[in-house]
Amino acid sequence: MSSPQTSHAYGVGLIALLVAVGASTIFYTSYYLPESLAKPSVSEHILHPTETFVIEIVMGAVNEGADNYVPNKPTITLEQNNLVKWINLDDTPHTVSPDHRTSDSYSGDFGSDGVLMPGEEYEFLFTEPTEIHYHCQPHPWMTGVIIVEKGRF
Ligand SMILES: [Cu+2]
């Protein structure tokens, strides 16, 4: 037969255990789960490709008929060069704007926020195969395409 003292301690212990279980459940469902579901798991090789692929907005790109986004229709490969950087080497502000809204499930919406001033860059990490047609907002005759393909492994 247990003394009232012992059964009281037992009761406190049980309550502490229930509170702990409840707290971990709340943490798991309200913090851990949404966090882990929000971002798809992406392989380290895709998150850290070996090369950055550079697309230059060349000097004189503003002129209709001139070269603008160079290279203009490259194919890049996941795990190799899927981090892409557009650099504005022209003396006019330009944008990198998708023809149709498009997003990567890891990196979000594609496209520069506002204009790239001369010398500025826009970087985007592609994590899925896609083909994006894009243009410059103030100069719609400036167009480019980027194709992203799966890695070989
Ligand atoms: Cu432009």
C-alpha cells in the first residue's frame, strides 16, 4: 500500500509526462512538420552545383536587332551549372522577366525584382527541369530562353 506522499509524487510525474508529450506533439505539428513540408528536399549536388552559368546582357543590348542576352538559348544541367547569373554589362537598365509567371518549387518565382542597373546581377538557382522564355520589360524586343535539364546521374 502506497503512502499519500508517494502517490502524490506519482501523480505529479504523470502530469509532467503528459505535458511533455503534449508539448512535443504541438512542436512537431506546428513547427517541424510545416517547415519540412514547405521546402522540397533537394539534393546537395543541386543546391551546390560545381559551376555558375553566366548570361551577359551585353553592351548595346538595348538596340533592337542587336545581341542582348548572351548566350541567348542555353541549356544548363542540374548538379552541374544550375546556378545562373545574369549580368547587365549594358549602360541601360534592363530586366529578366518571364513571359509567363513561373516558379521553382525550391527557389520560388523566377524573374528579377525591378530593373538591373548597369553592373548589377540577378541570380537564380534552378532545382527542376524547365524551359523558360523571358524578356526585358522596358525593351520587349529583348528576349531569351533558358532550358534546364536533369543531371546525368
Ligand atoms: Cu532592356
